[in-house]
Amino acid sequence: MKVLSAEFLLSAVSAEHYPRHPMPEVAFAGRSNVGKSSLINTLLLHKGLAKTSSTPGKTQAINFFVINQRCMLVDLPGYGYAKVPQHVKASWGKMIETYLQQRAWLRAVVHIVDVRHEPTPLDQQLRDWLLHYGIEIVTVATKADKLKRSQRAKQVSTVRRVLEMAPEEPLYLFSSLNREGRQPLWSRLDELLLP
Ligand code: GTP
Ligand code: MG
């Protein structure tokens, strides 16, 4: 998609505040600090549109961005950050689950993992949940710039194995630092977002 305009629309913690205007949307989910907000900025070539931080737990609400006034990208709070108090974790979990259950226009969830690490039980849980509800999953392994070329194949196969991905399911390698993987990911998102 050629991004002609990209705007922050609103931030919501509960369903009554979600945008009502019907537009196809794709949401971005993954562990805290994995690089969800950075990935959105890289897709949009718009540094700072989605707020990022080196401290986990930056995105604490559901943020909606409108692209070309015709579709939405949705930045979800991260999960799995140990230092977040239990009651906050529970409320974020609920927030994400409510969102995923309620959005009729949700075309897919981009599940982002860090290519350097084994996906965690929470990653597996999210994936199981998406599969259970029949929500299309686009799996992205980001921070590819942090790996040596020689480590890539091994890390990619670890991610695929732990997430139990079928051989034909694509895994998109990505880097927000050098924009590797941006075009292939956009091609897939175009298929999902454009009629
Ligand atoms: P929460 O909102 O806290 O859940 O985090 P997030 O998943 O939105 O992560 P965010 O985009 O804020 O990035 C977290 C940190 O990782 C920041 O310091 C980013 O600069 C860094 N980062 C994100 N993507 C990449 C990448 O592809 N390569 C490298 N080297 N660093 C990255
Ligand atoms: Mg974020």
C-alpha cells in the first residue's frame, strides 16, 4: 500500500470507545518491548507516530491509526512484562481479549516475536486463542538486524517449531532499524486490507 496519509485516531481502554466507522483493520500483538509500535512506524515510514520506548510497557491502551482514510492499523499493549503488577496484567489481558472478540472488521492479527528468543508460553497462548477463534495470523519475527547472518536459519526454525507453524505458513523476518521485510509484509497486509 502506498501510504498517502497516516493519522492517530484515538486511544481506547474499553469497547465503548472503539472507533465505530467501518473500515478493515489489522492489529499488532506481541510481548512487551518486542517492537510492535516501531513496526507500525516502519510500515508507515512515520517515526514517532506510534509511541515507542526502550522500557517495556509503553503502550498501555489500544491505539487506532487510520491509513489513507480507508483502513486501520491497531497497536495493542504488550503482554508478559514481569514487572507489571498482577492486576494491571489482568486488565491488559482482558483489554486485548475484548478487542479481539469484538471487532467485526478485524482482518488479521500480526503476531510479533523477537527473532532472537524462543517464543514464550504467552506467545503460544495468543496463537492458540487466535486459531481457536479463526482469526487470520500473520507471524513476524522482528529485530532481525540483531542477528548475524549465520544465526538466522537456526532462530527462524526455533520460532517456527515453538509456535508449531505449518511448513507452508510464512514467517516474515523484519527489522525496524533497517526496514528489512517491509515490502513483503505490506504485500500480505494489502491482500488482507484491500477489498
Ligand atoms: P510495548 O508498547 O511496551 O509493548 O513495546 P513495543 O512492542 O511497542 O516495542 P517498541 O516499538 O516500543 O520498541 C521497544 C524497543 O525495541 C525500542 O527501544 C525500539 O527502538 C527497539 N526496537 C524495536 N524494533 C526494533 C528492531 O527491529 N531492531 C532493533 N535493533 N531495535 C528495535
Ligand atoms: Mg508499543
